[in-house]
Amino acid sequence: MSLRPDDIWVVTFPKSGTTWVQELVWMVANDFDYVKSSSIPLVDRFPFLEMSTIVNSDKAQAKMKELCGGNKKHMEIAEMLTKSVSLAEQLPSPRFIKTHLPLTLLPPSLLDTTKVVYVARDARDVAVSYFHHYKLMTFMGYYGDFKDYWASFVKGDVEDCPYFEHVKEFWEQRNHPNLLFLFYEDLLKDLPAGVRLVAQFLGKHPSEAQVAALSEYLTFDNFKKNKSVNFEVFKELGWSDKNMSFMRKGKAGDWRDYFDAEMAAQAQQWIDDNLRGTDLRFPEHDPK
């Protein structure tokens, strides 16, 4: 897929606040067009580049067809997800593209050609959220507990891992003029400041009233109810557990409810080992 100079990409390791930041970026870049945002689902405005690679196996295709139950609308959505690259290629400029691919698997000229917003989040919270995502999506077929999932995550045996290599590749490029590196925890702590950073990066000059309005629009409670972004349609499709939600808690430090003392100590050692020799440090946050 060819890059365009006016492309805007959001890149993350999964479950790092991707959807939240996608909507933030899109709203700022599109001059706070709430009407258009509410009328066009985020998956259409901001396609997930490699989605087609996730659902392109014969087994996944068969499962999706089974879940669609012959419903024409559902089959159209499924087809859209299986053609994510061609969808991105056909979008009019400026394009907005989401990906979880690491920098080494993205076009070498990405940062020299396009604007990229990268978001990082505490690995422990990422793992907890990703675990719930595996349980949520029925076609993922994961039935294990969190302790087993965490062990696989640390070993790099989970999709999109290894985690730290993903983050560190972009951290090393954080001073590139076309890259804005954000931390999920900083956005939680001061979302208006995050909106201003994104606006400055994109060359926009919103008023304080616009910043305040967007920050309110993006609060977790409002975001979770927003049908354009909350992926509740997956329940309608039968692709996700009807008793769970894509938007879960939207907070930092939730990992403390999942790690026993031994797991917490091992996790801290793993984090320390991976940060040693770098100046990458994740923000402190209130455990409450």
C-alpha cells in the first residue's frame, strides 16, 4: 500500500487506548465534526490495516460465516473486515489508518512521509485488557485463566508480542518531527492537555471551549455509550460475548486486581529487565 503525505496513522500495541486515541485524532483533524463522527462508524473512518490478516484463515472465515447466520448486513461487515488493506487504499485523502504492527513491519518511509501518533500503556494493564479481549471475542477461542495468559504474554507467545520491542522501537524515534509519542496514563490524568498536544502536532488551533467539549465527549462513560466507537455491533453479529463489553474500565492500575504477590514481583522484574539500558519510563499513576 502506498503512503500519502497527508496520511495520519495511529499505532499501538493492542489494548493501549487505541480506539480512544483514534477518535481523539479524527475529531481534531476533522475540526470537531461530531455529526459526521456519529453517522459513520470509526471502523469505516479509521480502518484497521491488518484486520484482514487476522480473519483470513479458512477456520476464521468459516466461523465468521457461521456467526453471521446468513444475515446480509452482517456478511457485508464481515467482508469489509476481510478486505481492510484494499479499503484503506481506496479511502479519499486525508486517510486515517490504525495498526498494531511494529515499526519494523511498517513501510520504511512511514515516519518520513506521514504523521504518526503512537500510544504506550503499562504492560500489566495491557495484558489484563488483552486477556479480556480474548475472552470477549468469540472467534478467538481462548478459554484459559489470566495466570496462564500472562505467562504466554511475557514469553511473547501472544499475538503482536513481544511487547517491549514494539514500544521501544517507537520510543527510539520519539524525537522524529512526524511522530507524537503518548502515554495512556498521561491522557487519563490530563485529557485536555493530550488534546492540545495532538492539535499542535496536527497543526490545528482549537479554542479552549473546543478542547473542553472534546475532553467531555471522550470521557469513559460517554465513550462507552457512543455507538460509533463502542463495537457493540459485534454483539449483534454474534462475534462477542453478550455479557462482556469492548469498553471495559478505561483506567490505570487495574492489573493489581489480577496479580498475586508472586506474579507482581515477577512482573516488576520483567519490566525492570526490559527497561534497563533505556531511558523509557512509564508514568506513575494513582493506584486507586
